[in-house]
Amino acid sequence: MKKRMRSWLTPIPRNLREAFQQEITRINLRRLIGISITLFFIALVLLVFEDSFFHIGPVIFAFLIASLLQIPLFFVAFRYRLKIKRSLIQAQTLVYLLSVILFGIQLSLRLTTQPGLIPLFLIMNLAMAAILYLDIQTSMLVFTFAAVLFTFLLPSFQSDATLVFITLINVLIFIFMVWLLNRMIYRMKVDGFALERELKEKDRVLAEMNQRDPLTGLDNHTSSFRKLYEEAAKAKRIGYPISLILCDIDDFKHINDTFGHPAGDHVLLRISQTIRATLRTTDIVGRYGGEEFILILPDTDLDAACILSDRLSQAMTKTNYDVDVNVTMSKGICQYDAGQSIDEWIRTTDRRLYEAKHNGKNRFESGTRLHQRT
């Protein structure tokens, strides 16, 4: 029971609270702008006809003045809602809703002889409950204010005690039902928001899985090439160097044939972990193929890429692969030339990888630093 009550009072999951508050603030402000403008013109029409029909000009005029002050404030609050303290926006909303209730009660009670005007006040409460997402504190304050004020003022405008009693009972029950409706709508919004975020998170995870190699957790071939094009375009636009390293595990087929594919998978995993630990956070590493890896190095010239290659080879010698064999890699290194296409850049790097394999393995070829044993 206690858990149900707590869920009823504070239904917003903690991790979604801030995002949810921003969302309902945006929705409420947008709707309050529409409500305030609509009620302003309704009050304006009533003021035009008040001499011949209503005779409550001061009440309408006061509401018009209040609306003229509130409408610009709602526009400002909507535009700068992320910069303004939320408590100020909530206070502004509360003041306006209380003024609407006061206007509705005054309009209804001053014209008790006019049919349909008390239902008009109830409809205003129903509209607020259905249109606005009010937290439990605000909703209790707003609808309690409506009930108390109506209870307090009704005897001043109606002398028949029996009619006063019946009207009060009906109005109070209706306001309570309206409050319950508002809580249900608010809770449905919370549940819908949480479900929407959950689905978005699942979509994000699925999209991430589609971009990741399932064994190593690195970017897969497709994702690596997409990021390669993005980083090359960024480097060309900003004007910094970018280098590419293609790596291939030497004699990987021998490792698979000798120790089995599970051992080969373990070698791939350990190498991917070593590469990630060696590279900077701004660098990108992906699984290029079966035993090949691609390293994208933004803001890195050819010499710096060669130094990183040496550091990676040294790190690999210290890695435990759980197989009785010396695990090494051959690498092709190339710095991007803004005058060449991405495909040419990749082909040049791949050719240098082939040269490293052909020239003895466990080495890199960079075009300027040839046949360097690593």
C-alpha cells in the first residue's frame, strides 16, 4: 500500500525526472499560450456585450488586464524555458490558473440567474484538468482553491440554503472527479514518456549493435568507413592532418589451425583491447575484416602515426594471448592528402600493408620510412 501511494505521489522515474519536467514545461507553456489568448478574446467579447446582458464589466476588465500581462510572459517563458528557473515558470502558471478560476467563479456566481453559467465554471475546471499536465502539488492547490473559493462565495450570491447545499455537493464532487482525471492524465503521460524513452534507448542499442563487431566490440567495417569519410571531411575542412593505419595479424590462419578458432577469437579480442588501450580517445579503431583492423587517427601526421605504430607493437609484446606463439601484426600507414580521394587513400594504405607483409611481416610501411622492423 505504501509503495502504491509513493508511486501515485511521485510516479516519475528518477533517471527521467529532469527530461520529463522539461517536456511537460514545454507542452504546458505552449498550451497556456493558446488558452490565454483564447480566453482573452472570449473576455473581450463579453466586455463588449456586458452593458446589454452581463453587467459585470469590472470583473471582465480585471481579467483582461491580467491576461495582457500574462500572455507576453508566457511567450518569454516558452522561448527561454531552459534558461529560466522552473520554479518561476511554475509560479507564473499557478498565478494564471488561479486567476482563471477566480474569473470563472465570479462570472458564474454573479449571474446565477443565467442558465448554464455554473456548468461553464465546471467546464473551465475540466478543460484545465484535461489540457494541462499538472504535478500533484499544483493540481491539489488549483482545484482545492476552486472548491474552497466556490464554497465560500456561493452563499453570498444564493439565499436558498437547500439550493446552496445541493449545488455545493454537486460542484465539490465534480471538482474532485476532475482532480482524479488530471492525475490519471498525468500518470498516463509519465508512463508514455517512460515507454518512449525505453523504446528510444532500445533503438539506440540496436543501432549501436549494428555498428559494432560482436566479438571485439569495435566499429564494424561499415561503421568504420562511415567514420573514415566523416573524419577526412572534417580534417579537410578544419585543415589538420589525418592518418590511416591498416593492420593485419601475421599468420593468423596458423593460430586458428593450431590452437582452434576459440583461441583465435581470444587473440582478436586481446589485440582489440590492446589497440584501444594504446590509442587516444579521439582515435577510431574498427575491425576491417577477419584479422584486419583499421585505425583512423585525426590530427595526426605521418611521423606521429609511425610513432604510434611502434608503441602499439611494443604493447602487443606485453599482451598475454594464452597461446604459445609470438603474435605480431603488419601495418600500412598513410597520411591523407587533400588532393586525393578517400578510395585512393585506402588503396595506398592497403598497398603499403601488402608491402609490409611481402617484406617480412611484423613491420610497417609508410612510404617514407620503409622496411622498418617493429
